Amino acid sequence: MSGIECTSKVQIQVSANAKNAIHIYGDSKSSSIIIQTESIKKIFLECVKRGIKYKYITEITKDNIPYCKEVLKIIRPGELRHLDGVKGNFAVTESEYLATSTLYDAQPLQEVVYSNAKQVVQQNECLFETLWDKSITAEQRIKEIEEGLESDVIEIIRNSSRAKKLYLNLVNNAKKEVMIIFPTVNAFIRQDKMGIIKSLRKVSMESNVIIRIMMPIESFSQNGLDSMSYADHHQQKEIIDYDIRSIICPEGIDNIEIRNIDRMSEAKATILIVDRNQSFVMELKDDTKDTFDEAIGLSTYSNSISGVLSYVAIFESLWIETKLYEKLMVHDSMQKAFINIAAHELRTPAQAILGFSLLLKKHPEIKDKLVDGIYKNASRLQKLINNILDVTTIESQSLHLNKEKFDLNYAISDLVGEYRHQIKKANSRIELIYDNNSQIFVESDKERIIQVISNLLDNAIKFTKDGGEISISCEADIKDDFTKHVVVSVRDSGSGINSEIFPRLFTKFATKSYQGTGLGLFISKNIVEEHGGRIWAKNNEDGNKGSTVAFSLPLKINSPAEDQKYTVKNIVGS
Amino acid sequence: MESKKVLVVDDEPDLVFLCKMVLEDEGFTVDAYTDSLSAFSDYKPNNYDLLILDIKMPNMDGFELHRKVKELDNAVKVCFMTASEMYYETFREKEHSSLSKDLFIHKPIENEELVKKINKILDSK
């Protein structure tokens, strides 16, 4: 049949003749035509009103979702289903068959095929049922599209400028998370030059996207490209290994993390994963080239969930590995620092002891001086050995305290007496001030606490010049029943704490001095914390140079009456 | 024979004292400093046969002192005494790979051994 009048008439007729069901198979345009053509929409509404049950198969796409939702509403309780690649259109009722090939937006049909022959109707009904069984519900399909699970796309891109566009587009449209692996430093440089890093920073700042990057950082200084021009690109004089982190994430951006992978010699592709639902793998063709266009080979885009999640899994396991590796490297460099510092500190006194002992035979006239020297250096060795053993104990988490109740004030007075004697003996004019008479009982490991205070005093003496002064205070700090502490502080008038050392003052090997291992404060911190106390340091603010290092210990108080006794203030300094 | 003149610089007073005693016993004339800055400011060219420098020192380390002294006195022989492997390695690798290993004396060393080494360095060309 042909002719507009005729075709619309036959449509109306077929619908009107239907008694129970109308089955429609229509391409992706069909839903919009129904909704946008008032006359057709009316036919549907009337049929549903008459109790006709619709079964409708169409191809639901991103673009026709709104129309399909409308259709779904109109034909309820009839059903709408989705099938990929629907072509052509036909409708079947109990007694009639109607078909057309092409549909145009909101245009009446020009030509239709009509039949009421039983065999034709049955044949097409059978075809419809087969297609119906293959289709999925509209609800499921709409959900998939809306959640971005639209049918998997795996695309191979050969054109590098298209790859570049897609790459930037993917990064710029990231919503939650970006993961990138740069196979080489050159790849990173090329991609930074084309604006990838800028885009990453932008999405991380504006959309709070979390960004994780893995790349070989350590080989940065040995890259083949002209690193000077790259340095220029970032207005820096020179690009060195660790600047890479500051290039990618300058201060103030904390959701970009970069880790080093250095065993990437075999890797030849940049791997980008966006929001865990899209991946883009750019194969490296020639790493020596300056631009992305020249260096890149094939690229593969995928939004296949299983494919993308596999990349995510690979990324995550590498990510964990890099963390372990970084830890290992830190551990390794700590070991090296330890061996180096310990070696110097062991050899120096060993040299003195060895040499002095040999001199003793030849020079009995300076026996006393030599013996003193031997003793002094042997003590230095002993101290170092104890420190090394303490660090080992702390690191193997086997620092045990032998707690006892003792008067901290008395113990400090005793120690100060010893130190004054030593200072005098060394002909030094450092004044050691401690003025405290009240008893302060603590339940602690006396030997360990004395060790901590000795450490603080040794440091103070080491950095205080002749004529300077060191004052010790020991005060109870009682705020309420729950916060009772005694605070011991050692204040010196020395050179103050070096700002480079300050942030890692209480870590191992924190030393700038040419004598000492930098273990004392690390050990002290661990002893204090094992007691439930805290240790801290500051440079003195009040014009006087020097620093104060203090620590607290929890105070045991039994009765309120006793409290009074502990709150007596000490006179500090003079 | 005129006695050889040696300059010893080490920040450890005990080691300076030791080195001075040992070498004086062997007939050397020894000037000793525990501070590399004063050692340099007092330095007189063409005055010493050998400089014995510690490497790891505050203010100015042995490498720096060596470099500065060489500008004033290119002919003087220099050897190093070191207790620090790392310092020693860095120095040799980066700046002075041409220096013979024999010029580095590792602490601790026995007195006689020290004298032997120093004589050997003085005898070398």
C-alpha cells in the first residue's frame, strides 16, 4: 500500500482491530515518532485504554532514552524491551501484520506492507517471539546506559592526533579517580608538554579527582631528551630527580600521589585508567622522539568493564609493590647511614685507644694523660655500643621497663652533681642550674629516665659554649584528676636546633654535628613514650639563643592531700 | 738530614695529639690543628713536606682544605686520614679519582704502621 492517507488509515485500522495484543518491532527512531506525532500517540493511548497489551522491541540508545521512557509510561502495563541493532519496523496483532522499512522523524508513512493472511501473521508473530526472547528489559537497558555501562567499546586508534585528543578529553572529564603509568621519563615529559599534567592538576583541584601516578622517577636525571629545555618549560634552572614531585603537585595539592617504579625497562605503553570504567593504553613506538605524535604508536581505548578492571587490578598491585619498595629503599639508606655514622664513631675512639696504649710504653712521663685519654675514649665507645644496643632493642620492640617508685628530684640532683663535677674537671665554665627541693615521686624505670636526662644534658653541653648556662627544671603539671604529669626540661644557651634537623629531630641519625650518632634523642623519645609520656623541643624565643628540650611522665597521685605536695613550683634558672 | 715538616689537621684533639707524638718520636717536625679554618688561615706555602688531613671536619672538611691549600701551594704532598667510608668514597669518586689509593690512611691504624705509610708517601714521587 502507498499514499499517506492510505497508510495512516491502515495503521488506525490495525490498531482498532486488535483485540488483546499488539506486538511492535521498531528501530531506534520509532519511539521518538510515537511521542512526537500526536495522532500516533493518541492511537496508543486509546488501545491501552481498551485493555490492549503492548509488547514493543526497540533499540534503546543514549539519545532516545527520554522517548523510550515516555513510551514505557504510555504502554503500561505493556512491556518495552531492548535489542541491539534493530532495523526496519513491523507490527503484529492476532489477525494482522503491518511493516515498513524506513522511518523519518515525525513524518507520516509513505509506504507500508499489510497482510491479514493467517500464515503471514503467524510467521511474523513467531519471528517476533524469537526476537522478544533475545531482548532485555527496557529498565535494565536504561540503567546500564545511565550508569555508564553502555555496551562495551574497544577501539584501536591509529591516528596519533586523535589519540592525543581522546587522551586529554578522558583526563579532563574524570569524575573521581585517575590512574596513570608512565613507562619512561621521556613519555612523561612529552605528555606533560602536551598539557596532561596541567589537566590532571585542574581536575584534582576543581573536581577533587584523586590522581595516582607511577613512573620511573629515579632515572629522571639520565633521560635522553633535552632536559634543559624541559626545565625551561617549567621555569626551573635544572630538573633533578626529586623535583618531579613538585612539578606534578606543587604545594597545596594533596590528592595527587606519585610513586616510583624503576623496573620498567620492558614497559612500552602509557596506561591511563579513568574512574575505573575507561582505560586508554598508548603504545610507545619511539621513545627518543620529542613529541607525542611522533613517539606514539597504536592506542587502545576500552570501556569494557572486565578489561578496565583488569588494568585497575594490575595498577593496584604495582601500587602496593612500589610502597613496599619505597619502604625498602628508606630502610636501605637508613642502614647505610647507620653503618657510615657508626663506623666513624667507632673508629675514632678506637684509633685513640690503640695509639695511646702504644705510646704508654714509650712515654711513661705522660702516663696519666694517656690513661685518661684511653679511659675517655673507651667510655665514648661504651656509650656508642649501648646506644646501638638500645636502638636494636627499640626496633625489635623489646624495650622493657623495670619500674620502681623513686624521687625524681633527688635523682636529678644527684645527676646534676655528677655533671657539675665533670664540667669542672674538663675546665669548662658552663653553669648548670638546678634548684629544687620538693620531692616528686614517679613510678618509672629509674635507669632509663636518668639515661634520657643524661642525653638531654649531653646534647646541651655539646652545643653550649664556654661561659654559657644550662638550666634544668622539674615541675608537676596537674590540670585535673586525669591529667597529671611531671615535666622535666633542659634549657641551654647554645646554638639552637638546626632548622634542617628540626623536623626529624627525634628520628634516627638526626645529626648535623661532627661528633655523635644522632641516636640519643631517638632513644630518649622511645623511652619516654614507653612510659606513656611525651618529648618535645623548641628553640628559645626570648631573645636568648639556645633551645629547650622537655619531656613529660605520667604522675601517680594517691590522695588529694598528696596533690598539694606535688604542685610546689620550682625556681628555674636565675 | 733536615727533619721533615708535617702539618696535621683533625678535629679530634686526641687524634691530633697522638699523631703529633708519634711523628715527633720519629724525628718529624709537626704543626697540629684541630680547626681546619685556622689551619688554612695560618698556612704558609712551601713550608711543609706533607699535609695529613682528616676528611670529616666541621666548618671546612678535608677535601675543601685540600683544594684551597693546593691553590696556594701546588707542590705540597697531601694525604688523608679518614674514619668515614662514605666521605672517602664520595671524595674519590666525584673529585679526586686521580688520587692514588695509597694517599688514604684508614683509621684505626697502629702507630708504626702510620709512620711506615707516611714515609712511603714522602718517598714517592
